[in-house]
Amino acid sequence: MTRAADIGEASPAPRGKLDDIMLAMDVVDTLRHREDLVTRELDDAGKEEALLRQLREIYRQQGIAVPDHILKDGVKALRESRFAYTPPGAGLKRSLATLYVNRSAWGRRVLAVAAALGVGWGIWQFMVVQPARQSAEAGRIELTQTLPARLASSLGDVRAMTIDAEALTRAEALKADGERALRNGDRPAAQKAVDDLAALRTQLASEYVLTIVSRQGAETGVWRRPPRNPSGRNYYLIVEALAPDGRKLSLPVRNEETGETETVSMWGIRVPQEMFERIARDKRDDGIVQFNRFGVKRRGMLNPEYLMPFEGGMITKW
């Protein structure tokens, strides 16, 4: 038969020894809970016998027989703090242990902070990073595809629409400006070239008759003193552009007095004094200007063909 000692098993502690230890610990615990006894008796070595007598009485009342050597061992253990727990001093190990014990409390806070950071990161990605990437990609596509295509298309339309040398020269210049802006990555300048080329195409496509205004309540002509020549006079006939279907058109007109371009439906065209007086006499006859066609703008042409003398200046206010 194999014995326990043969396979390295530890022999259990003797029963009597374990009981003595447990009794001694119980004596110490009793003394700790009876602070009146400890304070009154344990501070004086001469009174130890009185303390032992009171301990015997306490255990007798509980029906427990405790030998004197156990009682003395318990008193001695209390003096030596043998069974007392002394917490370890501060240090890394204690800090780590404390963190581990309190992990449920600080773990929730860490998870809450991590969740808040995650939500914030997601919002920042969705509201800032992603729109910025989309905007950058849209800008790249516009510079490399959209604007170049619009430049080429508008120039093609102009070439197909006109043989006007001035219009063709202006269109080529605008396309060159746009291509230069695209190479430099200057989107606003490229967009302006595209818009100007589109406006040129619209101007070429328009058709109208410049008609001298002669209806009741509207002025037919005015004279003005030039800003730089207060003693002189400039004479203007008031005109409007009528489309083939009779609609009144609004066109961009540069005011020679202010240098500003405005889109208007009526404006003044500067003419020689004798032309001004001739139209005035025409209107005085019956209140109507009989010869009221000042010029004709044909499709594909940049400027109107003037049927009356025109000195080149215009005004938008009078």
C-alpha cells in the first residue's frame, strides 16, 4: 500500500495545535471588542491576573473551557499585535492593487469618457472631415473636368454662331484666360472666364431693334453737361431694345458718366446736335417719331448696326 508520505502529500496539522491557535485568536478578538478590559487592565502588567480572571468568567458564561495557557497566549498576542492587520505602506504595488479593487468604479468613468470621445470623433468625421474631402474632390473634378468642358463647349458655340472677327478674337482670349487659370488651380478666375464666354455667346445669339422712345410720358431725348466740360453739352436719344416678338429686352450698358455697367431696359445714346434737333422736330409734328429705328442687332453679330449717327457714348440715368 502506498503511504501519503511516499507521494509528497503534506500531513495535516495536528488537531490540538489548530484548536489552540483558533482559541488564541478568539481571545484576541474578544479583547479587541472589550476595550474597557484592555484599557483598564492591559496597560498595567501587575493587573494581568485580574484580566485573565475576567476572561475566564466571560468564557465560562459562554460554556467554553479555555485553558490558562491559551488565555495568556491571547493576551501576549494582543500585546505583540500578532493577529492584527497592518495595511501596507504607499507604493506602486499598493496603487495597482487599489486600482484593481476599484476597477468597477473607475472603469465605468473610463468607458463613459471613451464613449464620449468616440461619439465626438464620429461627429467630427461626419461634419468636418467628410465634407472637406467631398468639397476637395468636387473642386478637383470641377478644375479638371467640368470647367474645361464648359470652356470648350462655349467656344465651339461661338465659332459656330458668328463670323464676327471681334467676337471670335474675344472668345479666343477668354478661353486662353480660362485655361491659364485652370493650370494655376485658380477656380474663381476660371469660373469668370467661363461666365464671360457664356455671356458673349448670349450676346451673339440675341436679336433686337434699337428703337427711339416716343410714347407719351417718356422722354425722347435729353442733353447733359459733360463732367469734364461744364460749358459743353452732350445730346442723347433715349432708346430701347425690342425683340422680334415685341418684347422689351434688358441689356448691359456702360454709363460713360460714371464708368459703371448696368443692366437696363432704356438708355441714352449720344448723337450729334443736328441729329438730336432733327428727331425733336419729328416728334413735335404729331407727338410721334416717324423714323424711330436707330439700329438693328442681328444674330451672330457682336454689336448693333447703327442706322443713325452715333458718337459712341451712352448713359443709364438722366
